[in-house]
Amino acid sequence: MEGFLDRPVGRTWYRITGEGGRTPLVCLHGGPGSTHNYFRPLERLAEERPVVLYDQLGCGRSDRPDDLAWCLEVFTDELQHLREELGLDRIHLLGTSWGGMLALEHALARPDSVSSLVLSSTLASAEEWVVEAKRLSDAIEGDDEEVLAEFERRHFYRGAAEPLELVRMREEKNGAVYEAMWGPNEWTMTGALAGWDVRPRLAELQMPTLILRGAHDLSTPAISKTLTNGIPHAREVVFAESSHTPVLEETERYLRVVREFLYAVEAR
């Protein structure tokens, strides 16, 4: 089922796949300003539960308002309204990169609605992320364009050729939203998320939590350790052949790990 969430600031496109009786899985894509496209493999989990994907406002099939002041509340409100519109009282919540930040915000604000958290290639502090991204970029020689290209090759997607899901994501993303929220690149913080930090509140998260990252990820061991040490019931899985997109780089293992985690949560 596909549809649009209508709000005064614009329409949000969503798709629900599957009608199984288990707790729905809501998936929050990265960016900000990227799209749902690289989450397509997650719809294979719809054999046993509804899987909800959506394009956040400003990108993909959703509206792109020109006069909106981009800020965190735009996206936290969007997620809450989407849950209310679709009647999703209790969910598993999966967020990758920026989507993990959004998942953390939602879980902290409405913990009773979240059965479990899957935090994939994500962070608890913008400052910590910038420090680590700068360290990774400083290890690459060349001009700005060469550094950015090699940075993505090493730490975003390590495959020889990008899959169609990433090609479509790049075609449908909105760089203006990314720059307004974050900045010109991963190691330069100038946007609305500057200063974002939930490290002092991680201990409040009492739901089962799975931390996922690639061995070559932008979410480095130090960043991931902050999450695993801070969240009381968190455990980490590292994908040895992956960088920032293990859902595409090691798809079969990624789906197996997520599926087994959700089953284990529901068996309790």
C-alpha cells in the first residue's frame, strides 16, 4: 500500500509492504535529504510483518517545500504524524545514519511506542562524528573533489559498481536539505544539527537495542562504542566487508541479523 501523509508543510510519501501479524518495522533513511531507495532489501522482511518505508519531507517522492526552515522538529513531527496516520501504536524502529539520530530522538521522546531499536551506522553526538570523519578524510590525499570521491569509495559503499538502489537514491536526493541540516560534507558541521548530542540521555533507553555498522564505516569503532556503552541493553554486530551501507554490501547477513533480533525481542 502506498500513500501520502498530508500536513501543512507538505506531503510525505510512504509505502507499507506485508500484512503479517508481527509488530511493524518502521525504517528511517539517512541523509538528511537522501531517500528510501537503498532500504529496498528490508521489504523482504515483510513476509512476517508490515515494513514501512517513507521518503522524508524534502526528498524522493515527498514534497520539496522551498520556504521551510529545515530543523530537527520538521522530521520528528513527521515521524509522529506518520505513526498516528497509520495507526502504528507499537513499532520496531530501524534508523541508519541520520535516520538513527531521528530514531534516538523518537525513542527518547516516546519510549512506550518502541518495542526495539535497530541503530545502523549511526551516532549519538554530531561533534564526535565530525571529529572521526575529519580523521578519516585527513588520511586521503588529493584535492577536495578527489578526497570526497575516495572518502565515499572507502567509507560509504565499497562495491565495484553502485547498485540500482543507490543510483536512484542519488537521483532523487536533495542536497540542499543535507547542507541546511548538516553542512557541505561529513567533516564540516554548519547546519541545524550542530551541537546535537544525546550521549547524556542514552541510559534512558531501556528497550532492546541492536547496533549495526560496517568495519569500514563512517560510524567508527569509537562512535559505535559510545552507543553500546551508553544504552543499557545494546549489543553490536560488525559487518566485516561493509562500510556505511551494509544493507546493500552484505544484504543476506544484514537481513538475517535484523530478522533474528526482532524474533528474539518478540519471544520475550
